[in-house]
Amino acid sequence: MTVIDIPEGSLFGLDNLPYGIFSTEDTEPRVGVRVGDTVLDLSRVFEDDVVFAEPSLNAFMAQGRRRWDEVRSAIKELVSGEVADDAVFPIADVTLHLPIEVADYVDFYASENHASNLGRLFRPQNPDPLMPNWKHLPVGYHGRSSTVVTSGVDIVRPCGQRKGPNDPAPVFGPSIRLDIEAEMGFIVGVGSPMGTQITPDEFADHCFGAVILNDWSARDIQAWEYVPLGPNLGKSFATSISPWVVPLAALESARIDTPVQDPEPLPYLQGDEKWGLDIDLEVEWNGHVVSRPPYAQMYWSPAQMLAHTSVNGAATRTGDLFGSGTISGPEKDQRGAFIELTWGGAEPVQVGDETRTFLEDGDEIAISATAPGPNGTRIGFGEVRTRILPAGR
């Protein structure tokens, strides 16, 4: 039997317990929970429940909130004592996989700082950088679930049509303005039938947990295609998420009010529960920290985003993923996209000994995040780390 040692100050202590899918050299992918620097094999611990032998979290998530709470309580009790030797693996000895089977993917645009910055960049002649609808509803677009990948999966530079301001006609080729979007992603555990609505105060009954999300963006392809129907190929080539899903129950100490919403949202976007979240992100570019986006600044909460997704009667499903949109604060070093950080490429940033505007082949991006836990502790989401490969590989 093994006693799991949790290092002092670990971001993966008993207040966190994030879920993921892992495998070893001798075993197939299955459900695990991270405890300190180890992974606990839940298929071994809960042998009577086949959901933990599945290669995704979907079957477990579909069991609902009562079961989520039961399992979390059982894990806390279990790891406080001795655990079977064959149920514990050092984190260095496992391979992590995409944690969910993504049913659908919607990305929002919930940061007022980000939306205002892009408005000033794209529409400098307008006195109000925000579009008229922005403070009345969480603006979003549908992404492509088939290209959601996890940390460590390299991204091939996308090709597409683009037309610069001095080009007489569009050209086809690799994107030359490849960008990131530092976001949080939220995962639906229990869906809702077509024709029904989820209220903001029902959020915790439906949302299983959260991940770090990088919604890759080819800004030149996007700029040419997005009018009048919005992003398509400039976004659909890849979205990366972190492998550990932090359960919503672990974020109780991170819950805060959103910024003041003025004008007051319509009734379907109102609720009594606080679902702003105090999460701090950090963006590394080739090993150098270039930005620290604060999720606490987000204008629309994830509960409002899910409520808006379903208000027209659209069904939601286990494994639905919705992104927050780029997270940006009021300061330059808090901007979560390079189009903002470099002001459309006009203000290059220093990345080690080099300057950058947009991503170059071989660049590596790592986005990490932490949040407050109880009694002054911190909990971690891990990271989503990705390298850019040349087009055509």
C-alpha cells in the first residue's frame, strides 16, 4: 500500500483534485485524478463503476452533480490514508490525453477590455469601440469540435485566403499573422433537451469543470472572411485545451462578482449566484512571460454564457465546450492576444533576444493558470503548451 505524498504548497492538493485521461506503457487511456505529483487511477479505485475505464470523462460527467460530489468526497477520504500500489503513478510516467469527447464548441467574446481594444484597432473612426449589442448579450460564434486538441499537440500553420490592404486581389498561402487567444474553457457535464433553457443559477448543475483554452487565430485569414458572417477558417484549424479538468467544486473560493453590468442584463441573464471567477493566467512565448491576463476582469460570466447558449431552446450535451473568449485586463501586459499586445503588429514585443509581432514557425506558447483555494492556498490548472510547425507538414 502507498501513502500519497502531497508536497507543501502544491497546486494539486486536496482542494483541487482535477480529472484527466491518462495512460502508461502497459495500460490503455482511462480516468485519473491528479494528487500532488501523482495520478490516482480511478478505474482501479472504483472498480465497480465502468465509467472510469473509459477513454474520456464523458460517461462520468453524464452521471450528474450528485455523483460528482460523491466521487470527490470519496477521493479526499481515500488519499488521506493508504492506496493500493497499482493505483498510483508518478506524473512523469504517464501520458495525458484529450480529457473529453468534444460534443460541440462555442467561443465567446466576453472581455470588455479585449473587445474594446479590437474595436479601436479595427474601427478607429468610431467613438464607441464596442458594437451596439455587446453589453446586452454574450457575443459568440460556433467553432469546430473536431479540431480541439490537448496540450503537447503541435499546430501546423494554417493556409487560406488573405487580402492585405495593398493587395489588388486575394491570395492563397500560409497565414502570416498567426495569433493566440488566452482563454478559459468550460465543459458541460449534464446537457439540456431541445426546447428548454438553463438559467444562470442552474450553472453548477450542468457545468462539470474548467480548463485553460487557447483559441488559435489566423488574423489575416479571419480579417478577409469574417464580414458578414464572422470567423470560420481563421479559427477552425485548431483549439488547444489543458489536459486537467478542474471541477467546478474546486473553484468555490475563486467565485466573485463580475464587473458592474450596465445596462442591466435582460432577466434571462440575471441570477442570484456569483459566477465571476478570480483566475490568474500567464502566457509564455518561447519561455518568456509576456502577459498575465486576469479572468476576474471578464464582463460576462460563464453562467451567463451557458444561459445565453440555451435561451433559444438549443440543446446542450455532455462534452459541450464553451470558451470565454480572449482574457485581457486594462494594462498592456495583461492582454491575452498578440494582436492586442503588439497593437496589430505596430508595436513589436521583446521575446528574449528577439522581437515578435505574430507567431513564427518553431515558436512555443505555454499558457498556465491558478486560482485561490480555501485558507490562502492556490490551485492550479496545469498548462496548455504548443509548438508551431510550418505550413504543409
